[in-house]
Amino acid sequence: QVQVVESGGGLVQAGGSLRLSCGASGSILSINGMAWYRQAPGKQRELVASISSTGSTNYADSVKGRFTISRDNAKNTVYLQMNSLKSEDTAVYYCNVLLVAGGIRVYWGQGTQVTVSP
């Protein structure tokens, strides 16, 4: 059994900061890529940022320079530091983990709400 659990969402004013965390636990052999997606009401889920097992990162153009993704391999955890938040960042944020646990597959977290007030 593998669990992926996010935390750190909440309500913040525009210009503020939040830090999201996502931890994977269970019978995990190894973790490859980790990523954050988000889905705003009425919109499709989109990739926000990703980080490979070697630390290479990739960001959506809309968050470059404001968001930073990082990971702690010893804790099987990925973080998303979000600065200079805008109202358009309001969405449910989902953690996505590609890992090996009796096979290679993708696991999703349950999502955490981020609301940025004007």
C-alpha cells in the first residue's frame, strides 16, 4: 500500500506566500519524478512544476520566478514554495509521484486547496 498526502494549502492574500508539502509512504522501492499540478474551477488540470530523481526542474511559464519545487529523497517528500501569489493561482493543487512499488506507476494525492484573495 502506498499513500500520497499533501498539506500546506490555505487562504492567503495576493502577494503572500505558501509552502505545500507532499509525502509518499508505504512499501516504496524508489521514487522517480515528482510534480505538482493544479486545477482551477472550470479549467483542466495543468502541470505547475516537476522535479526529476536527479533534481532537474521544470516550471509552467505562469509560475516561473515565483514558485520553487524541491524534494527531500530521505523523506520521500516534495515541496512547492509559492511566493508572490496571484488570484489566478487559486486552485486545488495535486501532488503527482512516479514511483516503484511492486511495479512502476503514478500516484496522486487527494489535493489541497489554495485560495488567493485580491
